[in-house]
Amino acid sequence: MTHPLGVSRPDLVVTDLPTPEEVFKISRIGPRELVKYVVGPSLIALGISIGSGEWLLGPLSVGQYGFVGVGWVILISALLQTFYNVECARYVVATGEVPVVGWGRVPPGWRLWVPLSVLVVIFAFIAGGWAASAGQGVYALVHGTIAPAGAEEPRLWAIALLVVVFLITAGARRISRALELANWMLVGSILVTLLVLCVFVVPWSMWWEGLRGFVTPAAPPKGITATQLGGLAGFTALASGLNWYVMGHYRDKGYGMGYRAGFISGMRGERREILASGVTFPDDDLNRGLWRRWYRLLLTDMWGVFFVGAMLGMLLPTILMSQAVAMSGERPTRADVPTFIASALGQEYGPALFYVALVLGVLILFSTQLGIFEAMVRVTTDAAHGTSPRLRALIEGDPRRFYYPFMIVLLVVISVVIHLSLPVALVEWSANMSNLGALLYPFLLIYLNSRLPRPARPRPWHYVILVLNFLFFGFFFVNFIADFLGDPLVTF
């Protein structure tokens, strides 16, 4: 029995959904089990999000222009992206196919959408601004001072951190699980340290200004450009229209039909074959009930962990930046924003807080580096494995034989690219390129999700939210292109 879905790809094989208890090998799911076994894919996404937007672009914008007129862009972006993430993950949970392979089912077929999607993701993130920014923080930690403009050593540290990412994945038995555990430690340490710092140095009036800025619709502040706002919107929460590139972790975690499809194991793990095409479930009472359970777990993971974490991850650094501006009497620039807070805290409170803030910044940017670098490799591996029978034969059905060599190639390329521009300028480029995805992928999702088995299909208002993603983030990308070619669409 099969379920036809789209074009140019095999029909989905139909079989029963697994139970969550079967997948996570537990007898019941209570609060403890939810945290220990079930929550996870959103943490990988959150580890990426608390970095380029939350530590760089958000604090840069607030530090230069204040909260009002900037904060509400952050809130709308986070809400729209979380809804979008749920819809991307819906497809993965219902079919076991990662999005980059699923796009191949949309007319005219995989020969257009799969290669194009891989190129868009790599083109957006190959700039490596997150890596270069982390390198600046490590330089300051080692030398006790900010790196001079154009210094080579921060770039070498950035490359060294890329090698650390390779070693983490190489040493894993199951790559997604290793990333989850790393992000439990990184994100937990980041949020706790940020909270303690903010309670210690930020007056309550500044907390109120930050919260009020999130919920106060206002015209953008004078002097800010729509391109800057577009970068902020694109990298608040995650990566706007390109968020799908992380949602494949729901397959590797075993959510729903992902359990039937397989996962990418690490070098230390046992060889695992991944299905080249997905599977789905029949529309009967048993599977309708199981689908509702899986969907509730997905919502808990996304709204309870990702959205809450993303908003905290944006609030705490921005109010800390505001206080740093107030203490120093200066405003951050693209060149110094990765280390601006550390410098201001060091001048005001001494070297101890200077180093604490530097370590915090490095952890934040490394969590982004870990997720983005691995995700570019993962998306390319899944795309090649899912669409090329010749490649599957060449690697004998073992995705690792493509995954690790490609990671080394990508490491070399990023090492070259990070020499080309300032780190934050590279991040702004990536953020606006992420908005390009919002012009395409919401409509591809509408096509795919409307053809899922009936219990898994979205409600009509979900499609409205996807169109809002197109309008909101798409505007910023069109403005970015207009600005790049001549004059922006809007100036403030």
C-alpha cells in the first residue's frame, strides 16, 4: 500500500506510526522523560539561533537605535518563524523525509528544487560570519585585549573551532544526539550566565524598556535601514525562510515516521541505512490517535523550548547591550559588536567580568557555528543520498562516506571565505539571504502539507501564517536586493 505525494519521487510506503514509548524506549512519558528523552531537535535550532541574531544583530541594532521600533520586529519574526518551523517539522514527522528531499516532490520536480535548495543554504551560510565572530572572542580571551582591525589570528581561531565541530561529529555514535547534548550544555550555560549577568548589572528600568519594546508597535527609529531590520528579522529566532535546513533532526530523533526512515550515525556509531524515500501512515483510528500524540510533542518542543528560549536569548543580550552603551557612552559598530559588551563590563567592573563576558560570547557564537556548519553538511548529504542511486551504490548505502569528506571540503572553503569581510557584515549577508527562502518555501510547504494523510494536514489558518511569512520576510529580501543594486525600497 502506498500514498502518492507530488511528482518525480516514489510514492510513500504506508505503515503504522510508532508509539513515542517505542521510539524513546521508555514505559511512559512524564515531565522527567519529556526533558530527558523527547525534547531535543528544537535545542539544536535554538543553539544556532542564540548567536548570529541574538548576540550580534539584535544587540547591534538596539545598541545603535534603542528598543522602540526594533523590538516588535523581533517578536513578530520569532512568532512567524516558530509557526513556520512547526509546519516544516510536520512534514518530517508525517513522512520521515527531510525537507530538502521533500521539496523534490513539488512540480516541476527534484531536478529543480533539490539542487537549488542545497545551493541556497550553502550560499546563505558559506560566508562564515558566525565562525569569524567566534574567532574574535577567542583572540580576546587569549590576549586580554580586542583584536586589531584586519588581524589574522582571530580567523585562525575561527578555523580551529570549525575543526572542533568536525571532531564532535566524528566522535559521536549518533550525530543528532551528540548535537543535542552539546546544546543542552551550551544553551543552558548561556542562558543561566546571561540571566545572572543581567540581574547583576542591568537596572530594572532597562528590563522594562526591553520588554516594552517587544510589544510596542512603532515606526522604525530614524537612521536605521530596512536592510539592517531585514538582517535582524532574518536571524531572530533562526533563519526565517531557511529554517527547514535544521528540521531534519526530527527524523534523526525518531519523531513519528522519522523512526522508520533511519538517521545519520557518527564514526563511532553502527552503520545505519537511511531510506531514500519516505513512509507515511494510514488514516485509521489507531494512527489518528498516535499522530495527535506526536503533534503535541512537536508543539511542546517548538513552543515550550524554541520560542521561549529564542525570546529569552534575544531579551537578555539586548538589555545587556543597552546597559553597556549607557556605561561606556559609546555605541557598537559592525567591527566591535562581538566584544563590545565584554569591553564595557571590563571597564566598569574590572577584568573578571571582561573574561566572563568573553567566554559567554564565544560559547554563544560557537553554538551557532556548531549547528550551521553541521547543517550545511547534513542538508547536502541528505539531498545527494535521497536523489542519486549512483551515489548510494558508491557509498554502499552508508551516508557517512559522503558526510565526512564533504565536511572537510566545506571547512576548507569557509576558511577562505572568512578572510573576505568583517564578521558582522558576513552575518548580515547571511541573514538577508535567509529571507530569500521566505519567497519560495512557504508555498512549497503548502503544496506538500496539503497532500499529507488527512489527520496530519494543517488547518486552513496555518496556510495564512505561511503566507504571512512570505510577505514579512519576503519584503526584507526584496528591499535587500534593491539596496544592493542601488536604492532601498524604504528609508527611515
